[in-house]
Amino acid sequence: FKTIIETEAVVNLGVFDFMKKNGLEKSPMYTCPANNHYSWPKGGTILGIGSDALIPIGLDKNFRQDIKALEEELTHCLENEIPIISVTAVIGSTEESAVDAIKEMYDL
């Protein structure tokens, strides 16, 4: 297992080589709740995929990620073969203390 991780993982290969090696042609994306901290778009820049790679997920009336909106975005990416490198869940937002529906997100 360690050998596979050392030779195949994105953390070792880097995003570009990982994508090339695995035949991924479209830029990877990542999701975050729409009320994300300003540092989340910067994360895309640091990763080398750009801040536009962030897919903001709308919120429900309790300021949690709207599970239906997340499912729609993930389905769109799946149908269009767009790799998702991260789906972010929040456990206690700063302003609202909202906790995302972790189990429902996991089930997607």
C-alpha cells in the first residue's frame, strides 16, 4: 500500500502529472459552502488549479449546504467527467454556527 501511495498519489505526483497519468483532461474542481471563508478560493490558486475551480454550494434556510444543490453539482461534474478533488463540509460556521449534514453529504 505504501508503495502505491508513494508512486500514484496526487500528493507525490502533483496535480498535472496525476491527471496526465490517469487520463484526466478536464481541470479538477472542489466544492465549498457559498458562505465560505475568503481563503477557500485562494486554496485553488495555491493548488495550481485556480480560484475558479471552486464550486460554491448554495445554503438552505438554516445556513447549511443545500444537499440537493450539492447533489446537482456533483451529478453535473460526473456526467461531464469533471474531476472533483474535494467536497468540503463545515462543522460550525463562524457567523451562523451552522453544521452541514455530514451523513447526507457522505451518502452522495
